Amino acid sequence: MNYSQYRQLFDSEINQPDEKIDLAKAALYIALEDELEFDPDEYLNALDTMADEVQENLPESAYPLVIIKSINKYLYDDLGFTGNAIDYYDPRNSFLNQVIERRTGIPITLSLVYLEIAKRINFPMVGIGMPGHFLIRPEFEEAGIYVDAFSRGEILFPQDCQEKLAQLYGRPVELQPQFLAAVSNKQFLVRMLTNLKVIYLNRNEGLKALAVIDRILLLFPDAVIEQRDRGILYYQLNRWAEAREDLESYLVNLPNAEDAVIIRQLLAEISSNL
């Protein structure tokens, strides 16, 4: 199977109703573009096995907190999963197969492992796209509790979330309702890909960042900021025609953007190279 076939697998998975998207499969297809040689089924089976082992140790009448504590004991005590605070920006932290293999990752990928286990034991949970730090919570109304998969499954209440925000930003931050809103499957995948995009940009790996943006635009074709960023990457890679198409489209959609003057300057330079 070649690179384009991996992209086709991802595209096929996300081109269905959001609730039917298999997050684990889609995440593994993201990893395949970088890893190239692994069998996704091996890691899906690993998640099945983990869930079976959690299920075996659950008491018959398990309340939500009991289930969460059981998953926590299994993942963090028995298997040794941990947040990778030492090398947070290692790209492998964003690849589900590597997270399962190495038992370390960043908040969103550890949350994904947690969500997949919870789903398999019929304890559905949802992702919470809090700014700066991804969380999860049980999927029922007024759950009132959140789980930090990066911090050994720490159980948080809204006040704890507000304090965590203040720590992240170094100042008091008002907790807005949307900060604790559940994300869709597509939004979950975009957050994963955005993390990876930032990592590749910081490592000056333009081609890899370009491939990530392509997949973000498969998820949300109208994401004009991503289109702009792709145009700038094309410009940096001397791919003039593609750069012009993306940057002109960006200005059509946002003619009064704050960076419109800069983008027009880039377009003038691109025209001189065509």
C-alpha cells in the first residue's frame, strides 16, 4: 500500500456521518502516513484486549466513578501509561500506534486510548476541547466530572478546570461554557492534526506539515486559515501555482483579513516567478 492509499483510507473513514467515524481507525490512518509499515488491526485488537481486561475486573454494579477508577488503575498502574512531559513535542506522541506501543503520549492521544476502552465496555465518554489541555467526561447529562487522561486519569470538577486554565495561561481565566463543551469526532481529529502541524512547522518539516494541512482540509474544506497556511507553505517550497491558488482563495474569502497586505505582497512575488 502506498502513501495515497493511506490518505484514501483516512478520507473514506471521515466521509460518513460524524457519529459513525471510528476515531481509532482514523487516528491510525493519520499515523500510517508517517509510519508507513504497521498493521492498524494489531492496535485495534490491542484496544479490544485492554477493554476486555478492564471489563473482567469491574464489579457487577459499577457506578461511573468506580468505572473511571478501574480504568485508571488498569491504564496507569497496571500498564504504566503516562503523559510524556519530558518530550511533549515528539511527533510519536500524536500517533496512536506509538502511544499504545510506548505507553506515553499527549493529552489528546491518551484521551483517545481512554475513550476507546470506555466505548468498548459500554461506558461512553466524550472529548472536551478545553483550550490548551484536552479532557474527557462521561457522556450523560450533568455528569459534572471530567477526566484528565494526561495526569493519570485525575478526576476534575469545573472549579478544577478553571484552576488548570489559570495555570496554563499564567493568569486568571474565566471558564466559559464552550471551554467544557463536547467535541465532534471531526473536531477531535482536527485537534490531533493541529498539534502535529505545529510540531512539524516548529521542526521546519514543511512537506510533513503540508500533508497534515491537506487532511485538516479534508475534514473541514472551508477552513480558510488552513488554506492560507497551506498557500504559505507552497510559497516556501517554490510551488508557485499552488501557492497562488490558495492565497487568492484566502483573500476572496477574507478580503479584509489583518494579514491581507502581506498576502498580497506574497502574491505579487509569486506572479513574478510564474
